[in-house]
Amino acid sequence: DAGVTQSPTHLIKTRGQHVTLRCSPISGHKSVSWYQQVLGQGPQFIFQYYEKEERGRGNFPDRFSARQFPNYSSELNVNALLLGDSALYLCASSLTYSPTTTDTQYFGPGTRLTVL
Amino acid sequence: LAKTTQPISMDSYEGQEVNITCSHNNIATNDYITWYQQFPSQGPRFIIQGYKTKVKNEVASLFIPADRKSSTLSLPRVSLSDTAVYYCLLTDTGRRALTFGSGTRLQVQP
């Protein structure tokens, strides 16, 4: 079975531009989360979506937005890129959004974004 | 928010057992202890999760004392391919976002 897939693998943008990153969850998984990982640090939570609704948001500016589609895939959008947005962007999928279990999150390989 | 503390780095040799200890003094009743492994430029990979006592799977063991204020990830007979960053996290049903610290960088040498 395919794992979480992300596209593109690498991306180079300049300051002020906009970027869209894409994620396809594991088949059957309905929840998708996005994380940003700056070099040398652990991943930081950006968003979580379940059944097309936002279920959680981390401490990121409004330049960051996301959505989830009926097929459970997801997009992360970042506007007005800054140099500090250069990072590995990770997508993770989990089976459900149950309030009674700790669903394991499975990560994709990430998209390496470089802002010049 | 409950936090975890783990060593910044560890060194080992191939074939040795490696134990990485994580401190979580303020762990809550609903918290589970979860470990992830991450190779450079890849996404973190789930290793093991536990609530109390001992959990074991095909790649690792997790030891959790009765007070749950710490936990130890045990990797038996490490190989060069186990060189990675290991993250200890607290997860619960009410807090969906994973909170990663800086992790422990394990270097396995021949």
C-alpha cells in the first residue's frame, strides 16, 4: 500500500511569492495534518483537517492556509513568502479524528521549500 | 503543556543496545508516550507507543515506570542504519497536534 505522498519534492521560490503544497493521505485515512520543520529543529504543527473541516491550528500567521478535499487529499498554501518560510513541510495522515483514541500519525517524505 | 526532555545526542557502536531516556515530569493522566524516528530529509516514522509498564514490537521496546515521569526507548543491537534523530512525545486523545522537541541525535559507528 502507498504511504503518504507529497508534491512537489523540492521547490524554490522568491520572497513575496505564493506556494501551494499538496498531500495525499494513506488510503482510508480521513485526517491530514501539516507540519513545518526548520533545519535542526523538530517539526512544528501548522494545521489539522478532518472531513474537510479544520480541527486544529498551530501558532502560524494568516499567510498560511489549508484545505482538505472530498477525497481527503489536502493543500497547504503560503502567501507572501518570507526567507524564514524556508523549511521542510511535512504532511501526516491518520485514520480518524476520534476523541477516544490516539490515532498514530504517518508522515510523508515532505516538500523542501527554499525561499530566496 | 506537558514537555519532554531527552539528551541532545548519543553515540553507540554497531551491535550494542541503545537506551534513550525521556523525562516527562508533568505527564497527564490521558497522555501516552510515543516515539518517532527521523532520518535526514525524511518524515518522522512512528516507532512505538505506550501508556505504562513495558511495550515491545519488532523494532524496539519501551519501558515506563509506575510513576510515568520518564520512559526509556530501547533499541536492541543497533546498526549503522539506526543513525537518526529520535523524538519522544506525549500524545493524548484531546490534543491532536503532535508536539516535537529537539529530539536525540543517535550516531551509530562501525
